[in-house]
Amino acid sequence: MQANRIGGGVTVKPVVNTVGILRHLAQTGTPERAADLARHLAINPSTCFNILRTLVAEDVVDFNPVTKMYSAGLGLARLAAQLVTQGQRMEHAKPFMQDLAARFHVTITLWRRMGPDRIVLVSSEASPTDLRIDMATGQRLPILMGASGRLFAEQLSDKESDIREAFDQMRWMRPLSFDAYMREVGRAKRRGWATDDGHFANGILSVAAPVREASGAIGFTISAVMIRGHHDDAGVEALGEALRETGEQLSQILF
């Protein structure tokens, strides 16, 4: 497999070729033969044919056995529609986040699980009138990190030893023991929301609640981020309950 490093990232040539084929077929809207695609996109003919055959098997490219031509398939349109739909759903979630940010004077973030061991920040809304804590979308964290991690921990594994193995690889700003962490995981499970009191970042308190799929699995978390001491215990409790309720509402929107 050929890979090139460009601008600090890694590009994999077969993936680049695949994207090029899909982009070309989608933009032109006209069927083409494999040889013509290979020549137009400067791809090795054998490589181009194998990619096209795979794309046909995956139902994102259609093949006409009579004309021997390839065209963008219905599966590609469905995939694009799903992406648009997900974007629309995220837009519908924003007013809920903005309301919480304004009511509690905090930054509200939405995290999505990405694979078995990471979460990614997909949306952020800051309080319009108070001190802002800006967080860049696309930021990735280990799945056990922060308040969200206390929620994801419940579905990471049935074995505490597996959770401990992942926990031991973490680097906390303010360290805590595994036993203390698991107590917080248990507490989060009982009340429906979790906190991280300065362990992820010095001086920062975060509170998070789950956004569950129909199966009950946590697909997202909605989290509030603030300076420690911004809310007293009663305020944090009220915020946690508001996040829990909003998480339940977002479950109907995002899934």
C-alpha cells in the first residue's frame, strides 16, 4: 500500500484514487469505461478496474454489462443523503445547546463516539454574554477522558480489567486513582450525568449527559464546560439534570 505524507498528514494512494473516481463520476453524471476513467484520472488501468469492481460490489457504483460502462450508483446517492440528513440533525440540535449555554452561562459541547477508543467534538456553543471557553470542533480525546468518559466507560467493556487497562494509559492533568474514577462512573450511571472536576484540565469543571441510540448505546454526549466555582453544588446539580433532559430530547433528534 502506497502512502505519501503531505502537509503533515498521510495520504493513501488507493484511497485518493477511489475518491477521485467517485468524484469524477458524480460530477460528470455520464457513464464511462474503465479504460477512459483510468486515462482521464492517470490511474493504472488494472488498479482502476479493481477499484471499480470493488465499488460495484459495495453498491456505490453501477456497472452496465452491455455497454461495459460505470456510473455513480444509487448507494452513493443514499450515502450522500445520509450525510446531509446527519448535518440537518446537527443543525436541529443547536438551539437546544444554545439555550443551555445562555441559561447556565457555560459552553455547551456535543461529543460523538468514533470507534472503540476515541470521541470527537462535533459541535460547540458558547454563552453569549459571559467568559467564553472556546473549543475547536474536530478535537479528539480518549474515550475515558473527561465527564463524557465517565459515561462511555459503562459500555466500553463488561470487564473492569479492560477499563483499567485503558485507564492506565490516560494522562490526567490532575491525577485520580482508578478506584475513585470507577466510583464516579457508578455515580454517573445512577444519576444520569457525570462530572470531571479539574482532572482533564486545570481549573475546568465539565458536566456531561448521554445521548442514546434506540438500542440504548451512547452515541453522543452533551457536555457543559465552565471555570471551577462558576456554579455551586446546587447549580451543578441543576445543570446536570438539565443536560440529562436535553440528552433525552437529542436522542429523538440525532437518531
